[in-house]
Amino acid sequence: MNRLGLSKTHSRQLRNLAVAAALLSIVSPRFRDLLKKLFRSISNSWQLLLGPRIQKDFLHQSSLQGYPGTEKPQRASYKSDEKSGELQKYQKVQAPDFDQHVDVSNAGSFTDYAHIFPNWLSEGLTKGGFSMLKPIQRKVLPLALAGHDVVGVAPTGSGKTLAFLVPGLVHAAGQMPLRGPSDGPIVLILAPTRELAVQIHSVAEGLVRSSRREGPVNQRGYAAAVLYGGARRTDQLQTLRFQHATHLIVATPGRLLDFLEHRAFALNRVSFFVLDEGDRMLDFGFEPAVTAISSKIRRDRQMLFFSATWPSEVQNAARELCGKKKQFEVVSLQPAETNGWNSSAPDSESWQPGQEAVLSLPGHAGITLPPKEIQQTVEVISMPGCSQSTIMEHKVLLLLEHLEKVLGREHNSNNNGKALIFVSTRRTAEELGRTVASYFGLQRCGVMHGQRKQDEREATLNAFRIGRLRAVVATDVVGRGVDIPAVSHVVIFDFPNDIETYIHRVGRTGRNGRYGTAVTFFEPRPWYPDLAQELLDVLRTCGQEIPSALMHEAALGSGCSTGWGADFQGTLADSQGTPAWEVSHWSSNSTPPLDTDAEPALASAEELGEWDAGGARVWGYSANGGRNEQGRMEFRAGGKLRTTWGWGRWHLQAAEGRASSQAESAGTLAPPHMALSWNGCTDVVALDLCGLGFELVTRDGRPASTFKKKTLGRAIAGATL
């Protein structure tokens, strides 16, 4: 296949036809004229199909074109004449000559780009109170305005939204005008949550509002729209039709795909593509949707990625998405570049140009840390042998104790802070919301999660922004990118499964140089053995106090012995049944007791099938590649799973993925996978060839390949819990 998607045979035939046509054109002038008309028609149709040529570089061009709806001269534009089938010019305005190179290397404010910006954009920035450039904007704007693909890694609250909106609007203003709603947008921005999409659209709307004027179609100004689930699709479609031409769309992936499937508009005019919170958008949950959307956009588009984190696996996915031949310009901020400046003085001397390094953790390409204005406090919740209800009661008491400093029992004027509490489940959010409101005598405590209606979520968020609500309990719907001013305290009630999400949650406070406090409840989870060490690295690099209990957990998670992971071939214990790997303290935790009659009984061979493991019912569990054992689990009858961390469930399910494909190609059936669930975690594991060990396939839906270390298991003959 060549660049046009033609096979070698078709390419050869097309080449022979072109040669024959060239020879005939030499012999017959009349045929030559017919051939010219045919090629002109094909060229015009091809241009309409693929979209017009796009302008990317607004810094290094010899002539800077004007923009519709401004006093600046406009570049020549084209429209389609349906009767003649040809492209005809409807407007020709000579652009002034700017042969000099545009130097913005020392730009410190948006006004330094005034000669590049349309007048309406400069006016919108002024009305919005945006004057001085923040560090991330200093670095991104010259690259983006020059047409480069950019990856921007910067903490939340650092000004990323304007870093892609401003060059995106300049880009839109420099392209051929849209003909109608069916053309679709020129700038497309994808966001992971409704709240973030609404926030980006609000900023964009403020910037384009000044461009709207009465007059011809090409001078109606620029329009932006937001598309997200949870709202009526017909209302959003009506907005697009009312605007006649929508130049910028902010959308969540699911709702955008819905519009594309119903052919509400096309994406062939999109030439500026932005992924905000790019790591989450390209992660396992959003990658298929993003890939589907990307396939509908022209390949020569300009792409920008923004996030506070950029793990290595997401970088690989981004390269696949953009094309292996495309080069990214990666810009990142060091903590020193995000500290010492605030909303009134973003140009602080504490920012030093040329500093590109960010904290690197094992398995992470780079993590931009929270600013040092945020005081990070970690409470290690280690209660071996206690039930989940007991642990929950302990955490609730700790939460109320910390919130005393923010809300105050008497709700007096000395306690006027705002608290944002992060939890992992909708049920916990509802229960904690009632508890906090009752304890502090609040009229109500805001609750936000995915099952709340969109209008309820927006009302809660707006009330929290303006201070009518002083406490909100939420899942990750507000964990990324959403700007909520004056949040004095963030409480991470349920620690997330990765350090990137922790950083995003902490970033909800201490925004724009203000001081904030983040309180974290860290529960050791052996199935995520690296979390303690990564959290410790973040605290140490940010100059925060490190509790001794966290150091202890980090040492346990690292493992010390050489283990068995690399050489394990099914020999699971020595002749006395002694484990061949080191056993950590996690494995010695108190296991939940059985009934007085030792019920439920051990699982039978019939129940387990190929997972019988020669009669062994206890399996060792290692989440760090076999360096040491973090726990054990015992298969009981009726799908009951007894582990060193509490009761859980097990069940067999059909093998999927590589194991199933390999078995199918060999003409055999792959052994079923085992799903293991406990403490809110679900592992799907695959049996090895010996039938005496397993390896992780997915954890909570996340592929095993995205984890830095393998999770392995082995049957331990003759052992009991």
C-alpha cells in the first residue's frame, strides 16, 4: 500500500494510464484541453474532500494574513460554486508584507504577541484579565504558534488552558472560513470529564465573544461549543445549528462519537487537535475512543497534549496515535517554575528559564510535582486484622478531626476555609456527605459523582466556587483540571491506585501560588507494592515531612530477596512445603476466621477444574515480580476467597486476549482465567503451563502490561491459612 492507499497493481495501472494520457495530449491539442478540465475537476473535488491546505506557522511566515471580522487585511479565501463545480475566489485582499522574523523569545505578556493575534483575541484576553504569561505559556506559545506538535507537562493551576486555547484560536482565524454546521470545527479539544469540558468552553467563550459582529456570513465572528454526556443531545445539536459555523468544539469522547455516528458534522476540517489531561485520555479507559476520533481527522493536523503527568506507556500510545514520523516538542516545568508566582505576579524572579527537568520516578517518564505552597500531610492507616467497617470508622474520625481546622464545629467566622474530599465510590461519597453535614451543622455538604445528574453536578460545583458550599465530597469527576478557587484543604480519603491521580487530587488546592493543605489517608495495599515508595519520593522532593510508618511500608514494598519470579517454572515449595520466596509482614496479617464448623469448606476439584493445582488450595501472591510474598489466598467452596487481607470472591471465566489466541491457533482450548476480588480490587489471572502458578492479566480492567512489575502467584502444597 502506498501513501494514497493503492496497491502496487493499481499504482502501476494508474502510472501507465498517466503515460498514455501524456502521449495523447502531445498528439491531440483537443484531448489536452479535455484532460486539463478533468484534472482541474478532480483536484477541486479532492480538495473539498480532504479539506483545504492549512496554515500552521504564524511566527516564521513571510506574510502574515489577516482575520475575518478585524481591521487587519484578510488572506484570499475560497468557496464552492455548486453550479460550475469549481472553487471560486469570493474575496481577494492583499496582505501586508512582514518579511522580518517575528521574535517572541523574550515575551513576558500576551501583548507581546499583539501583532500576531487577531484584534478580537487581544480584546478578549484583556477583558478576561489575562496579561502576564505564566511559565507554561511562555514555553508553549512560541512552539504552538510556529506550528509544532507540543506535549506540555505542568501541574494543575499553571495556566495550561490558555496555553492551548490562544494558539488554537489564532490557528482557527488563519484558515479558510467554514461554510456551515456540517463542516465541523477547526479546533477540537477533548477532555476526560464534563466539568473540565464546561470549564474550558467557558474560557474559550470569553475569548471569542468580542469577534461577533453583524454582517456577512464570513464576518459573523467565531463560535465555540461544548458537547458532553448527561445533557440533552438535541439541545447541543440545536446550538451547533444556531451558530451556523462552530470554529472550536470542546467535547468528551463519548458524546462526540455519538454526534459523529449520527452524522451531525464531520471532522475533516479539524486541523488543530488538543488532548487536555492527555494521560487519562490515552489511558486504557479512553484510548479506543480517542483512536476512533483521531482516525476521522486529517493526518496533517497540529496536535497538542497537556497534562500534569506523562507516563511512558502513554507516550507510546501518543506516538502511535500521531504517527511514528511526527516529532513532539516536549516542554515541562520544574517545581521551582511553579513556586513563588501567583495570580498577581506570575512573572516572579523565582522562575528561571532553561530549567527543563522534572521528577522522574521508576517507570514514569516525568511527573510534575505539586507546588511547595501545598503542605502535604500523610496519615498511614495500617490496621492488620481489622474489618473494613472498623477501618472506615477510624478514617471517618480522622477526617472529622482534620476538618475541624477548616469548617469548625461552631461554624464561626474564624473557620472560613473550603474542603474538597476525594473518595473512590459513589456510596462512600453519599455517606460521607451526610456525616460531614451533620457533624459540622452545615445546611448541606455537596456530593459529586458520575451518577448525579449533570445539572446537579454543575449547581454543586458553582455553589462550591462562590462559597455557598464549604465542603464537597467527590469522586474523580473533579480530580483533573477543574479550577475551583480558594480551596484551602484537600482530603484524599481513599488513596488512588496510581501516583499520577494523587498528584492531580493534591493540585485542587494551592492553585495560582496560594497556600493550601492536602491530607492523605494512605492504606497499604500489597497488590500495589510501589505506591508507598512513589509517595515517599514525591514528599521528599517537595520538601515535605515523611512519616516513619510510610518509610516502613516503602521498605516492605520494595522487597529484599532475589525471589523466584524470573526463574519460576512451577517448583513452588521445597520438600517440606516451605515457600521458596521471602514472606513479608503482609502475609502474616490475621486472616478472617471460619465458622465454628470450619465453613465454608475448601473448594472441590470439580469446582476448580484446571485450577485444582494437584489439590493445593492455598496460593502465594507477589505483586513485585516474585521478589517477596505480599499475601496468601485460599479457595473456599461457593466462590468464597479467604485472603490475608479479608474475605473476597473467586470465579472462573473464559480466557481472553493472547492466551485465547495462542490456544485457538494451536487448535486447543485455553484454561479459563480466574477472577479474584477483595477489598475493592479485582485481579484477572491466567494459569501457567504447569498448572501450579498464575500471572496477572488485568487489574480493575487495567492491562498487566501497564504495571511496572509483574504480579505472580503459586500454589503451595499442604499449606492452610
